[in-house]
Amino acid sequence: MLVAIDTGGTKTLITSFGRDGKMGESLKYPTPQDPTEYIKTLKQVIRERYGDKKVDCFVLAIPGVVKNNTVKWCGNLPLWRDVNLGRRLENMLPGVPVCIENDAKLAGLGETRELEHTPVSSLYITISTGIGAGLIENGRIDEAMRFSEVGRMPLEYDGTVRIWESFASGRAIVDVYKKMAKDITSSRTWRQIADRMSRGFLVIIPAFQPEIIIIGGSVGTYFDRYANFLKEILQTHLPEHIVMPRIVRAKHPEEAVIYGCYYYAVDYLADRKTRK
């Protein structure tokens, strides 16, 4: 059994997978904002739920920068700075390894591996409360870009320099239009939102030149409402020698992280077996 833990700024989702990739029952609860309380709660939940079961691996997704199993920074969890989760969770269940990774990178891994054919390079963009990204090369998280935070790229927009997610994320949409994405039906409004999104894509497409871009997250759910506007803007403004990547909606817009945890665990266990 493989156990996936998707830690969000407001909720934590835990689910299990069989080695065949079949998802088991899930559990969701509010994410404690204090990291010590989070660790205490997680250990209690895991031991109650899986203490008498054969668990091969835990994969823990974190919405921030993770280096050497230490959480360096979390935008939506401001108290989480330099938290060594690897050390503090190593005995969650005796002998069971705990892998810790950024949530957007895991989501990109999951969505890429769910494609019919694995591309040489794919870029996953999650547009939810904030904006995150995962660059996947040959079906694995790209090591060179694993600490990237594209949602926090400084860009010029509306006459000032701002980070991308400050004007194009789900939170920004609510701030500007006073509606959740699910409640916006105006084509004019979605064209404006697509323009906001395009500012970041026009930078990262020439830089990464992925074969495919996968858009997920809560705003990704409404892909059909803005996709044509976004593609039109990108085709108009990208340099002519830059190939326009295929842009698609995520297969699991709001569950991509959980599936990414599964594939990460499968790879981790396979690599460990090979090393032996």
C-alpha cells in the first residue's frame, strides 16, 4: 500500500493506493497552521488509520519550497519556515519511508504519467489560490527546476511590476471580479482573465519550450471557458520561431497532486530496489 498526503493551505487530503494504482478511501481535515500541531495531527491520523496495515511508502505534498526534506517556505502557510519534516516524521510508522515534495511538481508528474504517451517535456501549471508549476522531463520531475516558483515571477502588468499570481490566480480573480471562477459566465470577462494568464505563459513558453502544457487547479476546472482566448493570445504574441505547445486541461484538475504522489512512490520504490 502507498499513502499519499496532499497538504494544502486550508485542508489536508490523505488517501491510499494499491500497487495497481487503484485509489482507496480518502480522509480530509483542516490543515493546522502551526507546523508542530500539523505534525502531531498527521501522526495521530496515520497511526489510527494505517497502523495495522502494510504501508510501503508515504509521499507528502507541500505547497511551498522543499529542500532535503525541509520546508523552507510556504506562501499559504506562513509559519512553515525551515521545518525539517523529514526528521520529524521519520518514525510516523516504523520502517516506512517518507518522501516530501512540492505539490505542483507532484501534480505535474501525475498528470504527465496519465497521458496516453509520455512526452519528452511537459509543463504543468496549477491555477488555484496561487499559481504553481512542475516541469516534467521524460516522465520524471526535472531536477534542475525542482525549486522553481513561476507563480512568483515578477512581471510588468498594468504599468507596474507584480508577481504573476498576484493578478492571474484564483484569488486575484475573486479580488478583481468579485466572483469565484465557477460563477463567471461572461465571455468578455474570461477573455480578460486569459490575458492576465497569458503574461506568465509568454515568458515560460520560450524559456522551457515544453511539448505540452497541462492546466489544473480550481481555475483549471473551467478550462473550456478561457482556453480558446488564451491560445489566441499566445499564438499572436509568441515569437515566430517558438513552437506553440499543445495546451490541455488536466485529467484530474483538483486531484492531480494525489495521483502524483502515487507515481512518485512507485518510482521511489523501484529506484530503491535497483540500488540494492
